[in-house]
Amino acid sequence: MIGETFSHYRVLRVLGEGGMGVVYEAEDVRLGRHVALKFVVHKALDRKEGIERFQREARAASVLNHPNICTIHDVGEKGGHHFLAMELLEGETLDVILARGPLPPRQLLEIAGQIAEGLIAAHSRGVIHRDIKPANIFVNSGGLVKIMDFGLAKILQTPAAEFLLGSESEITTARELTTPGFTMGTVSYMSPEQARGEDVDARADLFAFGALMYDMAIGEPPFRGSTPAVILSGVLERQPVALLERNPALPAKLQDIILKALEKNREERYQTARDMLVDIRRLLRDIDSGAAESARSSPSLPGVAVSSVAAGVHAAAPKRRNLGIAAAAIVAALIASVLLLWKPWGRRENPSPAAASRPEIKSLAVLPLENLSQDPAHEYFADGMTDELIAKLSKISALRVISRTSTMRYKGMKKSLPEIARDLQVEAVVEGSVLRSGERVRINARLIDVAGDRQMWAESYERDLKDILSLQSDVASAIVREVRVQVAPGETSQLASKGPVNPEAYQLSLQGRVAFSRFTPESLARAAEYFNLAIAKDPNYAPAYAGLADSYIQLAGRVRPPRETMPKARSAIERALELDPNLGEGYSSLGQVKLFYEFDWESAGNEFRRALEKNPGSALVHQANGLFLSAQGRTAEALAEAARVLELDPVSSSSGCLRVRLLYYARQYDQSIEHYRKTLAADPTVAGFCTFAIFALQQKSRFDEAIAVAKRISEASPNEMLPRAALARSYAVMGNRSEAVKVVRAMEDLSKRRFISEYDMAVASSGWNPDATLGWLEKAYEGRTGLLVYARVDSIFDDLRSDPRFQEIVRKTGIQTPKP
């Protein structure tokens, strides 16, 4: 057959052959890709009904489009030769891997988790494998697992009695016993109901999956014997030997998972692959945290040589199995794009049928994606992917998407989804995982209706790292389709892919964002370093410039002089917007530069409005706009923005403290203090975010409380100067000027070693030393300190409002009253 063409597949070489036929490497001449062409030989195909069934069931299996399932591209026939065109894989079967011995628990669970995800996808489409066994599990060179031969067991099923009547000469080993050709299930992994010839459902696959996990843990299947009859007797009647008797070092929970899957009565078994996956992931987390004793797994799968094997070709394993199948030929060079190729034509562009009958979902939270990598150093990658997905979805105005700062609080927290949903006040949650393997990335995402406690949608996506932006766009677009919200025409482009990225620049930028989110002076400086490194790798990567600008803005006045960092921030954000005009939060950043450094109020307002148009679901955009409105004295509008921030970021201390601050500027001191109490109760680690509660307490003459809060915040955030300034003012306005002077002198001494904002010094002397306060405010103007924009509304300067020097400062900063 070498050189012949079947349909549009040109046969290139033999890869292997076995009981059900021969597998070739072939070229798809239409699409220019290489595939595995499997010619199926079986007596069921001698009859017309068998041929029709073969074609029908193969097409049904071909709808499975999942990273953990080997894809069937096509089914065809020519000259009586029936074939399947399948994905060509590089790696080796689990059968071959296990020939080298059992797997450490963590590796076992990593592989099992991926098998479970493949089964979830298949079972959700009503497709049952019926022949889960090591030879049908493929592990590629990057550690990605593929389940092979979906559908073939049903297509070519053999009555169970044939196992008992088949001749001994046809059996290759006692360990893996099959009838001639293809059987409906290898005996050692067959479920009891399958062995009895009963109708089977997805739970038969879960029994086989449990037997497979047993094999991975111990090095042999749970049911053994010298003949099929002996093995089937064990499947039907005997309990497997407990794993801990064979290997006491295994985690007890691993034994629990496997034995539950191996229950004889399918009603007592795991009922769904998802249930099994939950326990697998929980055990993985316990192993990583040290809560479960386990062997340490090596960073890669066992084995040194990697061969290219076609789907369905069972590589030989001389020490453990003799499958009667020739060893697969090594393909010397395989185009990288063939490996785990994502098939864009397989994506669904419309909502699932179930979604079409559901009411729309108007609020959701993206929970922290789980890092399935064995390397904890990749945690930033999973967190960054969570951030990116939130950022994408937040651009849809009809959908309320909870901000990162709230959802990240649930990372590693043992809270049920209904509890989380109640906290965040959402109808649905997105949860999932990220697996980084070399230059490949796989995201598994699920949309869960919390009220009904049911999965609404699940999908897996896979790309090269350079195509990560298209992966994010596909995930976000799919979620938007499933929740069925109305998407405005201008918002559709916001979800679109931005093309390939430089992988190194992308990863450095993610690390920068993670550092930025910690929001300490040290982490902000580190974030700027990451973003600069990203720009060096790719001078045209817009998010790196945007991140750099944000870092410089936050460093200004806190860590470095604004004149040093703000011009750099403007340059960076202008470059970011030049590269990507749809970068919604970028306009907010530009607005902050114009407001807090250039004192250009009108232009700043235009930028904030543009940011809201581009990214209406961003808590950060609404926060910046709220502060802008508050500085203008537009109290009602500012507080409305604070309320919107709380909707988008309900359990974050930063959103709570924003409301504390704006209520203080609005001179609603009692409400400000009360909201501070609520925020503190919800998050005792609120630290340096709620400094403005101190000023509200001062205005109510609750000086002892003000001092206590100022001390607590100063101790928790020793590098923040505004809480120290508030402490000095608290002492002074209550009449203890000697203590106030001590704090001020300590700040002055510290200013000789590090930057301290002139505005902070003005606050420290306000209310008791007007000359010093005015002097520092004039220096703050010269230094372009951003907090000056609040001088019009901040009550700590009320005693200076009639002073011409203060009025001149207000005039020079361009502080506006709102236009009628």
C-alpha cells in the first residue's frame, strides 16, 4: 500500500500492525498534515450491517474534540479496505512506560487526572470507550495524555462468551488476554457488567480506569490468571489485593480512590468521571502540601527514548506484555505542529444546545486556575492566566465579572462553590486548570451554575505558548456564548485574538503582573524590572508597556519622586496604546498621569471616560474614575462608582477601603468609620489600605482610636509614610504635640535615606503647624505630587482655605469644580 492514495490520504510508511489491522503514516494531501491511517480488519466488517455500524460509530467518535482524546479525523473505505484517519502522536503508550515499573503517586495522579478529563468530555457526548487499558493510553513527549481508540470497542464488539471459548493458542499472555482481532474489552480491565454481557454505561469505563490506576500503582492489574475464565472469575467475584499490602508507602487516599472505582456493583462505584477527578485533584493538592504521604515523583515521565507512534499502534513491552503487535517505527522527524495540533475547525461558534434553553447568566467569577504543572515555579503562570481571562470577560458590559483581587482570596481555600458564590454574589463560576508542558499550554475550563449545582459547560483548549492570546480569546468567547449575554458590536473585537506573542516576553510580563498585585513598594519595583525585561525581549508587546506604566504610576510619590517616574509612565502607556488601541485599562493609566502629574483635569476626564467605554467591567477603571470624581467634589457620582467597584470586587480590602476614603472626602465621617469596621471585620489584614479611616476618626474627635489605627497600619506597613503622617497629625490635634514632633522628626531623618513625599510631610504638620504645612504643599506642587488634587475636598486643610498661599496652590493645580 505504500505510495497508494486512499481518499485524500497518501500512504507513506508502515508504523505497526496488530490483531485489528495495519497502521500507516499518511499525508493528508488536502490539508498538508501527517496522520495515522488505520486499516481495520475484523469479521464484523464482512457484513453490510457491520460496515454501516462501523461508519456510524466512527463518525460519532469523531465528534470528540478534546486535548486528552486522540482525534479521529475521518472514516473511509476503498476497495474493501476500511480505514480511520487519526491524529499522529509522538511519545509512547502507557503500556510501554509501565514496562519500566510502577509510577510514583504524583505522576500516576497527573496521568489519571488527564484520563479523567478525557472521559468527562467523551461521556458528556454519550460516547463510552469500553476498552480502557494501558495500551490505549498514550503519553506524548511533553507529558500530555491521549486516550486512543474511542468508539472502536462498540463498533467491533465481541460477545463476552468469546473470551471463554477462545483457544489458548490465540492468547498472547496471561497478563493481557484478548481474543483474535479486537475485543470489546481487555479481560483484566473489564467491568463485571461487561463481562456478564449486560448493557454498559459510562461507569464501565470508570471500573476499567480504576483497574488501570491499580496497574500504574502496583505494576500489574488487579485481576490476574492463566486463562480468560480465571481472570473473569476474579473480575466477577474476587476483591483485588489492597494496594497498601503491596506497597505501604502509597497514600491511603489513593487506595480509596482505586477501590471505589473497582466496586463490583456499579451503583456503589464512582458515578461520573468528574467525581473521580475531584478526588484525584484533592489528593494531588494534599501531596503537594505534604498532607498526604507520597513518593517523590521525578520531573518527567519515566523513560529516555521517545518514539513517534500512530494512534492505536501498541508499542511492544517485552518485560511485561507481548501484544503480538510489531514495535512501532520511529519517525525521525515529525512536524511540530502535528504534535497535539489544535483543530480550529472543531470549535463551536454557537452556544451549546443546553445553553440555548437556559436564561442568561449576568454575573460570574473566575476562580484561580489550578496549576497542574509539577513545578511550583509555574504558579505565576496559572495566576496570570486567571488574570487574563478575567480581563477578557470584564470587557463585556452586560456581564458582571468579579475582579482578581476578590477571586484570588479563594486560592487554596477549602470553601464550597455555593459559599463562594454567596460571598461574591454571582450566579455562576468558572473553574479549571492550566498545564504548561514545554512550549505547549492546555487550559481546562468549566462553567458551573451554582444555584443548580450543575456543570453548564466544559471544554479544553490547547496551543503553543506563542499562541496563548488566541487560546485566551477562545476560552473567553466560549464562556460568553454559554452565558448568553448580549455582546455589543464594539465589544466583540475586544475578545478577538491579538496574534502570536514572544513566549519569553509573555512570561516575564505575567511575572510582572503577579509582583504588581502584591502592591508593596518592593514588589512594585520588582514588577517594573520584569516589565522592562519583557520589553527587551519584545519591543512591540503592548501589555508589558502597560504594566510598566502602572508600576511607575504606583511608585510615584510612594517610593520615588513623581518627576522621576511619571514621565516614564506616560511614555510607556502611550507606546502601549499605540500598539493596542483597545487596551481599556491603558486609557485609565493615561488619565492618572494627566490628573496626578500634569494636573490636566479635562484631558484626564476624557481618558477615564474612554477607559470606561473600552473596559466597563474593570474594577480598577471604576476605582480611578471614582477618585477623579471625588477630587472634583462630585460626591454622588463618586460614591456610585465606589458602589460599582464593590459589586465587581466585593471581598477585596482595597474596594472596601476605597469606599472608606470617598466617604471621608464626602465628609460623611460616621459612614466612613462604619464601613472601615466592616472592611476590617471581613479582612483583618487590611493593613495600609484604609489610612483614610484615621482622618475620619480625627474629624469625630475619636483621637485614641485614630492613634490606635494609625499605629496598627504603620506597624503592618512600615514602608508606607502616609499612615505615619496620620499618626503625627492624630497626636497633634488631640493636644500631644511633643509626640507629634517625635514622629515628624523621625520622618525627616528617614527622608535623608529614602524618598518621602512632600505631601506626606504636609499631612504630618497639618492642623497644628500651618506655616510648615503650606511650605510642604508648595514643595509638593513643585515635585508634582499627585495627592494634591484632593486638596479641595480634604478636610485636613480646612484651616488653610482662606490663606492666599493655599489658594494659589489650588489655582496652580487646576482643581476644578464640576461644570453645571
